[in-house]
Amino acid sequence: MKKTYHGSCHCGAVRYDVAADLAAGTIRCNCSICTKARSWLMAVAPEDFRLIAGESELTEYRFNTNRIRHLFCKHCGVRSFGSADLPNGGKMHVVYVSCLDDVDTDELANAPIVFVDGRHDNFQAPPAETRHL
């Protein structure tokens, strides 16, 4: 069941609300940026995400296919959410689970994790090795 969470960067300049169901699953990816940042994500529909503050405080980074907008706070450097253009023409947001301010530790401990092979642009399959993610 969806629940509204409040998320932010470290300094609080960027803040958002997101309606999500952690029990529906979260994502760990093995692409180069997710591996280096040890990212733990969840995908949400655009209508389930609302930026409350800090749009002017964000800076963007794109690489490889340029489909994913990696958004960082200009002040603290934390990447708390991003957005992506999907191959089918749709859009989605990605929220970093670690940036949810009011998530319960039991919810985190029980959230299923799906591993995706972003390193090979194969988001429908897990990578061969996941223990390091």
C-alpha cells in the first residue's frame, strides 16, 4: 500500500514528497554511478512525486545514454532523487531510499530488493553477481 514519505538532501535545501510502497520493491543497480555511490533506489511514477523545495538548488549530471537525470544538491552534493526517460516514451522518477526522512527501520529491513544489470543496459535482468551491491 502506498504511503507518503518526505525526502531531502543532507542540508535540507532540496525537499520532496513521494507516494510509494516500499513493500512493492526497491532497486540496486550495478551501473558505474550506482556502484560507486552504493545507491538504493525505488522507481515511482511522475504523479507520485512532488518537489516541494530546492529546484533552483539542483545541478544535473547525465552520462552514457543520457536518459537518466542524476540530480544533486549544489550545496551538500547529495543525490536524493532523479528522473528518467523510458525507452517506451514514458517517464519515471527514482528516489534514493536512504534520503527518505521519515521511513521506519522495519520498513527498510523488510523492503524487497530487485537487482538490475544497468552496467549492460539490461534493466530486466539481474547481474551475474550481486553480493557487492
